[in-house]
Amino acid sequence: MHIRDALDTSASCGLPGRATFERPRWASAFRKIIEMWLPLSWSLNMVNRSMGHDDLYPFVLPAAVLDKMGFIHTVIDEVTRTGKPPR
């Protein structure tokens, strides 16, 4: 959730140019969210470092973690659309 919230906040501030309030509903939607998140989190970390602070988002997202997050995204999307969990 914090990734989506951070993307929404950055979109409202015009950062980065690719961030959007749109919430796509297709299989690749999670991939698109991550494609927007990685450059933003990297940029925020660079700003924090230039100010002498620790990284804002110090986490590495290995493929297995992204797969799990993608699965959760799919389940939540399905329940939101249909009111029923996926089978």
C-alpha cells in the first residue's frame, strides 16, 4: 500500500512524470506499478543521501518478493471487482 500511496503523492506533486492516479485493472497492472516505483524510490533515496540521511526506501525487492506482491495485488483486485476471492 505504501508504494501505491507514494506514487499517488508523487503524481499530485508532478514527480515523476510517469506516475499517475490511474489504477489499471489488468494482469500487468502490478508490473506497471513497480516500473513507476523503482525510479521514484531510487530518486528519493538519492535526495535523502544528498542531505546526509539514510535511504527513504532501503528495501531490495527480489523476484520472489515481487511475485508474492503481484499475487496479493491480483487477489485484492479480484475481490474488489467481484466481491469473491479467486479460485
